[in-house]
Amino acid sequence: MCYHWACTIGNPSIKYKSYHSGDFIIGGIISLIYMMSDQVTFKKLPSEELLDDPILLQQNYLHILSLVFAVKEINENSQILPNITLGFGIFNSYFMATWTYLASMELLSSHDRFVPNYKCSTNQNSICVIAGPNSHISQVMANILSIYKIPQFTYGSAPVMDNVIHTAFVYQMFPNEQLQITGILQLLLHFKWTWIGIIFQENEIGEQFLREVLIMFFQNGICFDYIKVFPTVAFSNEMGEQINNFVKVCKVIMRSTSSVVIVYCENQVMALFRMISVSEYWEVTVERKDKVWIFPAQMEYTSIPFQRDWNMDFIHGALSFVVSSKEALGFNRFLQMRNSVSKNEDSFSKVFWEQAFECSFSKSILNPKSEKWCTGEEKLEALPHSVFELSMTGQSYSVYNAVSAVAHGLQAFLTSHSKYHISAADSEKQKLFNHHVWKLHHYLKKVSFNNSFEEKIFFDHNGKVATGFDIINWVTFQNLSFLRVKVGKVDPSVQFESLLSLSANNIVWPNIFNQTQPLSLCNDHCSLGYSKIKIEGKPFCCYKCLLCPEGKIANQTDLDDCFSCLEENYPNKDQNLCIKKHTVFLSYKEPLGINLTSVAFLFSFISVVVLGIFVKHQDTPIVKANNRNLTYILLIALLFSFLCVLLFIGQPEQVKCFMRQTAFGISFSVALSCILGKTTIVVLAFMATKPGSKMRKWVGKSLDNIIVLSCSLVQITICSIWLTTSPPFPDSDMHSISDKIVLECNEGSAYMFYIVLGYMGFLSAISFMVAFLARKLPDSFNEAKFITFSMYVFCSVWVSFVPTYLSTKGKYMVAVEIFSILASAAGLLGFIFPPKCYIIVLRPDLNRKEQLVKKQK
């Protein structure tokens, strides 16, 4: 039994607290007020440097009001915990571990009595504790409260819990931190921001964040202009040093080339961060530049009293991750009806009222110079947004859901114990929890409910609330007001690729960007037609741009390597686009094709005319003397040689490709064989006329036919082997001309092609030598001289043909071969037959036997 005299203890240690009685008490450890002090030198005892000079983070007062509102709403709701009243006991932890330990121990004591682990009355027991918004508060609190297995709810930040036992009793109203990091990554990738700065707070969650993003961001092509640590903010005698450190960090930010900065800190840093808006008063020469700030859900907007008139444009266009929340209309009405509470149990309200409304309830140390008295009837809605806003933030929404989760878990607990039903007497309820509070964990882990804003709340297997994040765009105005516009969401219930949904068109960017999407790159994008090349000694996001080599393109910006077009395409002049190649071939419709065709027909016509002249005058001496039959065969062979040109013009087809080279090779070989036969017969005939010559037996009517037939059969055999083993076929040359597809005949075997040409060259060389020997023979109709010239022309043409043929491309290669065919055939026709036609047609007087005998004599 506990006697009253045994509980007589001095005044409680923590000055700022709020208490409301109830059947069950919900504890709260919330950092709202800093204690300022002059520099402590420890030269005086007791120290006179310590000052009771509180600094209020005004926006954090919403967290307390959210807890009060949630308790009030549950107490007024007959559907949950009927006949049971919830109360609360909230303590300020001053953002310091020592005060958090003290607050935790006070929660284990009776109301207004600091006796840890000693309870004079069971109706003051705390069934759970809600703590935040800083991560270290949760860690420190768990060291004490986990001993008693008291449920602990953390909000505002995700603490790094190394102790597995402590983790079992902690419920995080902050979603999975990995989800937020992934959301930040996808946000950067969405806007292609690859060159960023990072400012992180010097604590465990900041260091853990840095470890995770270094690997994850590098793997996704994002690198860092700078990474700076922001010292943990403690409004104490280190304040001057912290401001100096902040100025140094700010100089780095403003001098940097990155346009995007991730500020991974907690609430209290925002007050110091607001100094950017008055940077022109610093004694620095660095010009302020607007940046796109990315704030995590741990860092909500806060300010301290003397900042109420500071410009807010520094946050204009910023993007914040906040815990997903719904619009709380009931909470807005609750705030509008709120006034200052004069009860001693609520010391938060008094200090907030005096600092927010710049008034005083008395000439206290809080506002000793205030000329305005507080009435307590001032309206919160009259405060500017820079001081207080009438809407539930992500962190205050988390506090609200924590209270609701406790209420639903408590109801499930009490309902399951039929012997202590919800309608049981107060003493029974208190005894139940005095002995079985640890059993509440079983029901909290399974809790699942829709809150009053119709959002489903439950915890995952790690004790984290299973919700996502909203992305907020900050829009500020000159009257110190602002809007928080929801522009996106990170939803854990969808696939990883669709984790981030964003309305990019609704985002308002910082003024310096003129409402165009900011770029954050180490250097300008490599334009189309250029590829990236690494700069030694620089991060991989920094690179130079190199023009694509010939034949390759870059059709996107910042390509690592240029690439070749498909074979049927070619690069344009700027090397940023593949254009479909045009198909080309030597056509009958183009001037070159028309001219060559006309020349071929002209020479064919001349051949026919000459043949007609010779046939008509076949019985004249000059025709007989020049071996009439071989002359006919020669003219017909030349005619076919000219007509073979038509197989080379037009789109290549299977029949054309199969026939053209062999047709010309055989036709021209027959012509050369005829010339060789005629010349050989002439030489042998004159050699046989010498007395005792053994050549008589070789001179006969069939020798010339044998020569023509045998020489022609050799070429026919070569062509047959060619067509049998590796015949020519239609083909497309994709590479010779970069912007065209050349339709051509693939010769099948280049060796056989050159063997055919070589054999014709061999015949012409033999004919040249024989004709050269016969050039001075005494015959008035001797054509050896003309054959010599024609063979000379033939050899010259085809010797020139080979290098010219190999050096040309496309249809001009075909034109070179056609020209060679026409030139060599025309050489034979032009040098051999005009003198004879001249005599036959114009000088018939010379076409007589007497003239032949006269010449022989």
C-alpha cells in the first residue's frame, strides 16, 4: 500500500509540459522549445551564465495540438472505447538527450511527482508514449521505456534502432525510409538531374542515408557536386559556431554549379536554414543563387519568433516529401476555436501564445519588453503562415494516427478480455493495465482501421506504418504566406517502376528559372551527333563531347557511344539521324544510260551496215581476199558485243547478271579469234609461197575455222565453269557509297571474271604479235597494220580498265565496263573495216583482181 507521506517529492524537473487526466494516459515526448544560454565558462558557482530563455519552434506546436485533437475526438466518439476517457501527459525534451531521459523517467512517475518506477496511484499510468519529431528522442526514450515493454510510437523521423529488443516495442509512424530514398532517386531521374549537392545532418540517420544513396545514386548515373555535413543543431552556447558553419556550407552551395540540393536534415535545421533569405546581410561576397531544394519528410517548415518577418522566397519552388495525409477539416475547426489555456497543466500554450502573438500575460521573463497584453482570445487564424498554419502537416498527421492506433489497439485488448469488458469498473481497468500493459503489443501489431479521414492505417511486419509519401511544391508570396501544393505521390502499393507519380506541369520552379524545368548537370548536354568522353580526374557525370566518327550517329543527347545506322540507312550531315538510302543502278532513263545505250545502238547499226556491204559485195576481190567467212563471223561477233551492253543497263536481274559477262566474254573472244585466224592465215600463206617451205601443209580452208573454233571453245569452257561453280547473281552493295544502295550484279567469283578478261587479253596479245609480223607483207588488201592498231587500242583500253574499274563505285563502275566494251569493240570495227568499206563503196576501181596482182608484183 502506498502512503501519501511516502510520495512527497519536490517540484517536477521539466518546466514545459501539458497534462489532461483520463482513465488511461497517453504519454508524449515532443521537442518544441529550446533553452538558450550564454557561453558557459564554469567560472562561477552556481553558474550565472544559464538563462531561462526559451526559443519556440512555433510550427511544432501543431504536433501537440494534433495529439490533443485526437484524444478529444476519441473521447467524443461513442463507437470506440465507450465509457473510457483518454488523457495525456506531454513533456518537452528540449531537443536534447538528457532532457529526453528525464521526460521518460517522469512518465514512469506519478503526476507531479518525480519518482521513477514508483506509482502512488494506478490511474496515472501511461499506456504508451508518442515521441518525436527527432530520431534521437526515440532512441533515448527506448533505452528506458523498453525495460517496461511500454508501447512507443515515433513520428517525424525513422530512428536507427540497433537493439532488437527495443525495436519490438517501437512503432514507427514514419513510412519505410527506403521508400523515401527510392522516391528521391526516381524524382531525380524523372527530371534528369544528374549533378546534385547533398547536405546531411550529423547524426545516425543522416549517415545511414548517405551510405545508401552513394551506392544507389552512382548505379543510376547520378553523382555529387559536393557532400557537406550539417552539425546537429543545439540552441545553446554553440549557436555562434553553428551559424559560422552554416555560412561556410552556404558559400559552397552558392558557388556550386548544381541547381538541385538534397537537404537531409530534421525540423530544427529549417530555422537555421532560413538564414539563406537574409544572406545579403552576411559579410560575404558570394551572390545568392536560387536552388531547387529537396527536403525529406523529416524536415518540415519551422521557424523561431524573430524570423516571422523574414522573406520566405528561399523556399519558393522547393520540393518536399511528406508523410501521406488527408485534408483534416475537423482539425481546422478545432484550431479556429482554440484559445490560450490558463491552466497550470498546459505550459506549452502560454509560451506559444506569447511568442506567436507577441504579447504577454504578465511582465514575465518570456516577453519583458512586450507592450501588448495577451487576452487568450486571439485567433490562430490571424497568424501569418510564416508563424503558424491552420492545416495538419505530415508529422502532425502521424501524431493523430498514432493516438488513433493506440485507441483501436486498446479497444481490441479490452474486448478480448471478457472478464474485464469495456464496461468494467474503472478500478478493474486500471488493475488490468497495471499488470498486462505489455499484452497491448499483440493488438497493436494487428491493428487495422480507417481513421476519421477515411484512410486505412496499419503496420507492416517491421512495425512501420504502411503508407507512402506525398510530394509537395512550395509556392511563396510577398505577404509571407505560402501554399503547399501536392504535385506527386510515392505509393508503396504499386510496382517499383510506377512507384513515383508526378504532375510535373503543375510544379512552380524558383524564379531564376523563369518557370522552365531546371537543369542540374555537371556540363551541358552533348548535342545530337556527339558522344560523351570521360574527363580524367572528374566524376563520371562530367564529360566532354566528341563529334561522332564518320558513318555513325547519336540521335539522343548524352549518348555514351555513337552507333552505326542499319545497312539500309545512312547518317545525315549532322550525324543525328538515319536516313533511308536510295537504291541506284545504271538506268535507261538517266542521261548516262541513255548516252551509252545510244552509242551501243549506233555501233550495232554500223556493224549491220558494214555486214550488209560485205554481203552485198561478197564476190569482189577485196572481200574474198580478207577471208569472207571470218569477216562475217567477226562482224556478227562485234554486233553481239555492242548489244551485250544492253545487259549491263537497267536494274540487275537474275537473267541479266547470269548472262552479261559471259555473253560479252564469248562474243568478244570469237571476234578476237577471227582476227587471230585471219592474221595467221595471211602469215602462213606468204610463208608457204617460199620455195621448199614446210608451211604448205598447214595452209588450207579449214585452218582458220579450227583457230576460231578452238580459241572460242576455250572461252566457252571458262565461262561454263564459272556459271556452274559460282554464277553471278543480283546483289545490293550497302557500303561502297554511304548514302546509297547500289543494285549490282555480284560476279560470284572475281577470279573467274579476271580469267575471262585475261584470256581475252591473251588472244589480243597473240593477235597483236601476229599482225605485227604481217604488217609488211606485199598484199594490197593486207589489213595487218589496221589489226595492229586495233589490238593496241584494245590492250590500252583493258589495261586502263582494271585500275579504273576498281577505283569507281556504284553505277559508274558499270559505266566504266560498258565504255571499255564499246571502246574495244569500236576499235576493232573502226580500224579494220573503214578502209575496206572506203574501197568497196567509194573506190570500186581499186577493188579489182588486177590491182591485187599489181601489188603482188
